[in-house]
Amino acid sequence: MSSREYILNNIKKNLPSKSAELPETNIPHTYYKDKNEKFSTSLSSVGGNALWLKDQTVNEFVKENYKNLDVITSTCRAFTANTIDANQPNRPHPLEYVDLAVVDAEFAVAENGAVWVKNSDNRHRALYFLAKQLLIVVKKENIVDTMHEAYERIKFDESGYGTFISGPSKTADIEQSLVIGAHGPTAACVLFV
């Protein structure tokens, strides 16, 4: 008997005989008096920033705040000033040259400063991780208090890719020192419209 067969046989012999019941999840939820403030504070604590648009369009905001960037792409319906089409390449490799990616998020979570991103219009999910900076656009009314509420909104039966994003990429692996932009976007801004 090979070591592989030996290991697999032992796993089969030691499988639980009956399924375990899931724990009760009727946990009292937290509600924040000011969800916007809590979201902003949570996102700031992980290196991102949150802004609320008043009289500007997303195009005007990008033109004013990201003037010096050459390669800008978007899967966001509210932004039309792309310099390249993110969905045009057959492979995602050219997206490593994107200075700014403007993407839609379905909702934001005040508890931890995360946003749920699931763009069916995005051909390459690598865009979220290859762009140098992210501008994530969320409707002002689409903010929930906690991850419990967030999971209730996610439709897992739909096909496609979705992910929570909270701030720019970061790591604290090396000597427990936080490094922002270590292996992905160096900046992330959530823009509420």
C-alpha cells in the first residue's frame, strides 16, 4: 500500500458518522448611529479613504483628483473617461499598467470599511489587484452596519466573481511592520454618490 492510499484510507475510516448541526446564529446585531462616520473611520484605519460626492460627477471628480495619471480604466457605469478598455485584452496581463481603475461596488459595510465588488461587466477580475490605485463607487444609500447584514445581501446562487475589498493592499508579514501597497493597489478610495 502506498503512503497516499494509507493516508486516504485513514481519512475515510475517521470521517464523522453523522453530520453536525450548525450553531445558532441569532446574534444581536450592532447598529451604528452614523454609518458614514463608522465606515470612514474603519476604512481609514486600514489605509483607505472615503469621500461623499455632492455636486460633482464621477468624471469631474477623477479629472480634478487624478490629473497626472496616464492609464485610467473603468467598469463603472458612472465613469466614461477611460483611456483604455479594461475588457479589451484577451488576457489580464496588460492591466498591470493601469494607474487607476474605477469600479462599482454593490454596497459598503460600516463595521470594517469593506465594499462588496461584483461587476458582471468586468472581464478580468485581476483588475482589482493589478491597478496601481482603485476608486470604488458606491451609492450613498447602499451602506449596511455589519457583515451579518452584508452576507444577507449577497446572492450566492448567481454565477460570477465577487469579493470584499477594504483599503489598498497591505501586509504585516515581515517583522510585523505594516506595508501598504505591497502586492496590489497602493491607494483605495471609496466614493459615495
